[in-house]
Amino acid sequence: MPALYPSPRTLLERYGLRAKKSWGQNFLGDPEVLEHIAALAAPAPGDRVVELGAGLGHLTARLVARGARVAAVERDRDMARVLRGELGEQIALLEADAARMDYAALARAWPQPGAEGGARVAVVGNLPYHLTSPILFSLLDQVAAVSRGVFLLQREVAERLAAPPGSRDWGILSVLLQREADVALTRIVSPRAFVPPPKVESAVLQVAFRPPADPIQDPVRFRRLVKAGFAQRRKTLRNALEAARIVEPERLAAALAAAGVDPGRRGETLTLAEWAAIDRALG
């Protein structure tokens, strides 16, 4: 089916549509890149995949061809019309906001006998820049229901998420995501792979969720700690965390000492293990 699936331009003409710049619509039509993403998202027949922003259905068709069970999420009514017309009952079409998905409910709706570790789904999608953070934070809040993610992102965003500790690109989402998953940039994608071509390069990011290596005491406080540590990069860790008023200064100073972290360092220099050690010390 993928080889016969119409090109983005053909589908846009067939349905009398145009890409909506305000929605960040750039449709991936490169067969090789589509197959690369589909293979990462659905390596085995029967895999349960939630596709965010299914658009014209090019990746959707690849997933279906690999034997995946696909819930295609698409908020744009015009795109939903294309998906119904081209893929029909081969998929479950959800006209919903990709940043507000209940992955646990979707996993329960797709029973998988013998699945270890509870019901879980894979999540895949071409994420617009303005929705990347909300979608990833939503995933992190529901990590128990998600086995892996494969995302097509702006290259600079993907590089930040996969950045190593202490690097220039290491940031809040880098810490929070890498605490929960192994994150790897697997492919750079040229603007020529899209219709219409975006002005920036893209990249495929593979996210394999697994139990955190370093336990923490309080997930909510841990997220607040990390956000505070990166909020004002020029401030020392002590000053940044004191300004956030997460705990009283005396308790913070004791926790930093117990964790073996110099309070004069800056937040972006800390490793995952050091952030977790501070949280445990606060507990």
C-alpha cells in the first residue's frame, strides 16, 4: 500500500486543500524517511501506535502496512476528511488535540494479552515547533502508558533533547526526558523531503522509555528543581533555587552539601545523577 499511496501534492489537489502555515503544516512525502520512522515506531506486527498529527496519512499508511494498530490523532477537519477518504476503517481516527491525549485510556482500549509491565502504546508524530514542549510534558506525565516515542522535530530541538549533560544544548526537557528514556537522534531530514519545504532542517528522535536509573523522592518537586535551575542560566545553582523558593535556604544548603554538589555551579552543568541526588537529599 505505501508504494501506491498518493503523494502530498496529489492528495492536496484531490481534496482541494492547501497546507496551513498557521498550523505548522509541512507534509513528509519522502518514502525512505517515512519507512525509517515507521520501522522505529512499529518494529513488529500488532504494535499499538498513536500517531499525533496524522495529516494526509503518509506515515499512517506505512504503519498500517507494517501491521500496526493505529490510532491517528488529527485536529484539522480537512486532514481528517483525507484520512477517512484514503484509509477508512483501517485506522481509528481521533479528532482531538494531540497535546491532551490520554495514553492510558488508549492502551486499555487496545488489550494486548500477555503484555508485560501493563498496557502501553508507542507514540509517533511530526511535531510542530509550538506543540513540541506541551506534547513532551504530557508524555512525561503519562510515561507508565508509553513504551517508546519516535518524533520528527526541528533539528535544533531534537539536538537539544538528545544533548549530553553540561553541553550548550543541555536544558530542562533534556534532563526530564533523559531521566525517563534513552534518547537518540537517528536521522537528519532535508527540507526537500516535505511539501511545502520548511525553512529549517528536521531530525528523527527516538525515545525508548525505561525505569529511571536514579530514584527520586518527589517527581513534582524534581521537575520544579530542574526548571528553577535552568530558569536563569547566569545565576549560580544556589541563587537560582533560592529564588524559586522551593525550600527554605538552610534546608537547600544542607541538601546541596549532602548531595556533594557545589552551590556555586550553574544548573546546566549538573548531570541526571546530581539532580536526583539533590532531590533525595531534600527528602
